[in-house]
Amino acid sequence: MLEAEHIGFRYGPHRPWILQDVTITVAPGEIVGLSGPSGRGKTTLAKILAGYLQPQVGQVRVDGHPLPRRGYCPVQLIFQHPELAINPRWRMVQVLTESHIPSREILADLNIEPGWLTRWPHELSGGELQRFAVARALGPQTRYLIADEITTMLDAITQAQIWQTVLAYARRHNVGVLAISHDRSLLARICDRVLTL
Amino acid sequence: MLSVHNLSITFTMYTTGLQRREFTPITGLDLDVGAGEVVAVVGESGSGKSLLAHAVLGILPRNARVAGEIRFQGELLTPERQAALRGKQIALIPQSVAFLDPLMRVGRQVRRAAELGGSDGTADAAQRAIFRRYHLPDRAANLYPFQVSGGMARRVLVAAAVVSGASLLIADEPTPGLHPEIVAETLRHLRELAAEGRAVLLITHDIGAALRVADRVAVFYAGTTLEIAAAADFTGKGEALRHPYTQALWRALPQNDFTPIPGSQPPPDALLPGCLFAPRCWLATPECHAARPPLRPVRGGWVRCIYA
């Protein structure tokens, strides 16, 4: 179980609270949706859940333990803009194998063409890069996935390709997913339940 | 108002040393937008949507070569005419607040757009009027771009484009990642502009948003127009649509089947001689791989498929 209890966060001691008393749980294999207007702290919560930010109040626990301070984080975050989440000085094969070697099936499901592996990030489109970001995050030690608007910038076919792969992977490996999106029909289609922040 | 015929754009790039490489991200692209009409251009990233906007505005980089013709109000758009018309008769509604000058108050930026559009001396009044029209409070004129909310920033961008008095507005990806209410408001603004007799070209990958506002939809794939259909053709299982790619795009929406077709768009440096969609098409025959199908009229729309 991924649990965040009574989370409070602000960027400085005298700054306004961005998140106050937010409690959220995601069970293994569960797909939970999160929506809400811009500026409510959805992305901040995503970063807290994945260990990129430390909350001032409350704690994030995975299966009863706090998030590890070093090593592979069992909660992986995928961002909206893959071009900002990929080292521009690495070829795509390095990006892909940063944490683990993804299986051939995953690459095939995500329609990652073998020819793309030797390319530089600037030679690929956003939709192509996002497939790499997804494959990179689906490592064997990933227990929970935070998907922050991962298909907002993509066309409907690429969106369906990516989500069908993620959903099948989550089902097979009992991975819990928190899907953040403004798209109500997408959340209604993929989620077991939807929360509003 | 705007008519694009057989447009191609070729880039020349240096790879290593003096070796030059050419690639053609847009080939045989056709589109027209009439006064009072919203035409949406949909397609995935890399399909040439934004390049089309840049070609119309004449702001392509210098290593780009343009072939084919672009006409505006019946006359050929030459580089000189583009320079004279952009910001006056043709205006861009850009994607994000990042297109505003971060160091200039938003009111001044809108006044500047009004001056460029020809309202010399009356720019102040024009700016105040356009702020009222888009429900921007007077005090917002004194704010810097980082101080306005996302929804307000969108209205500033629309205001800056409209205040010029342009008769053709090009909106480049104005909706992704926005809250549904702000999306609805932005789309309503585009519809109003068309109702005033202007022509609106909406560039987006979000087919759902496009269908809520557009009269017609042009579907781009790998730099060419595969289909131009009435928005009303996107219904049911997509039986009224003419091209297999358009049908696949429609069915892949989460509110429809959410089933993707496999494969991906071919890269611009490895285009095949035949139909660009043939490698992923379930109807493809050897003829499809032989030659690029022409754009032809079918059931009140246009399609680039020999089996439509």
C-alpha cells in the first residue's frame, strides 16, 4: 500500500501552504485517478509521493516503510514533458537502460522502434520520447507509478498505446498507479476510482 | 481566406563536417479556411502542424525551402506580403504564457499589438476595450506575465491576437493541460471570432477539443493531409470518416474504444514512395505501396486513400 497521510507542504517557513492535510492511498494493482484545477498542488503531491520533495507535515509510506533515501525508489514518477526528463547528452539507448534493461515485450507494446535507440533525444518527437520515459519507469522494483499528465501532449493513438501498455503491466505485476489528468473521459476509462484535489 | 495547395517544406542540415542532409517534413499538404469558419488541424507531434503555421506566417528558419502555394484572400503569399501582413491581417494565438515578454506588463504588450495592427493613437482605448471583452480586470494591465493565472494568461494571449484586427487567426495548441472550464472558454472565444467573420485555424493534437469548436477537421499525418472532414462526420464508430487513419484516431479516444493501432508515424527522413500510412494500414494492398494517393473528393470531404 502506498500511503500519504495528512501531508502538508510549503516552499518556505513563511510561504503559503500548497498542500494541507492531504491523505491519499493507492493499493497494489489499483488505478487511482486524481484531477483538480491548476494550482491545487497535483504535481507537488506527485513529487512528494515519489520522494522528489519532502513534506513538512506527514509522511509517505510504501508497504509500511518510509521511502528509501538512496537506491531505486519503488515509487516512480513519469512527467508531462519527457524532453525535460531525459538527459539531452545521452543517446536513447542510455536513457532507456538507465535503471534496468526493459524487456522486448515492453518495447514492442510501446512501439519503440529499434532504430530510435541510436538517436539523440532532440531527434525524436515528444510522443516518441514519452514511450522511453514509460519503459524506463517500469522497472522490476517499481511498485507504484505516478503518471502526471503523461499523455496530455500526445495524440489519441499514442495515448491509447501508452496507457494500454501501462495498464497491462500494472495488472500483470500488481503495480499501483496514480493517474493525474484534466481529461475526465480518460480517468473514467482507466481508473478504479477518481479523487479531486 | 487562406488556401494552401501542395505545400512542401524541405530542410537542409549539416550533419558532420560539410556533409549536408535534406529532409522533407511536409509533402503535398492541402488546406483551406474560409471567412467565418473554424478549421482544425489535428495530428500527432511531428505531423507538420506547427510547421504549417510557421509557413503561413513566414517565420520558418533560413535553412527551410518552401514549394507549392499559399494564398491569402486570393493572392499569393510572398515573403514580402507575409512580413507586411503578420501581426496585422494574420495573427498567432500561441501555445503558452512563455510567448509573452516576461519583463513587460501585459497591458503594454496588448497595446503594442494594437499599435502594430494599425490603431495608432487609439491603442490605449483598444487595449481597454479588448480587456473588457475578455473579462480581464483593468488592474490586470499592470501585471507582469508571471503574476497572472493560467486562465488569465490565455485570455491575454487571445486579446493580443484579436486586438490587431486580424482576419485570419492561427491558434497553435491553445488547450492542452488546461482545466476543462478554461478549455471551454478558449474554444468559445475561437467560435466567437469566426462568428464575426474571421477565419480561424486551430492547430491541436486534441481531437476532442477540435470537434467541440471546428466546422471542418483536417487530419495530418507525416507531413501530409490524409483527410478533410466535416466535424459532424466524427460520430458513432467513425463509419462516415473516409481515411483508415482518421477512423483509428477516432476509435482510440478514451470515450470511444480506447484501442490503439500498432506502429508509429514514419520519420521525415525515411518516407516511402507510397501512401504514408500504408505500413500501418489494415486495408493496404500492393497498389498502396506503389504511389502516393492523390487528395480527392469523397462524400463531401477530401481524402488521400485509393479505397475510400
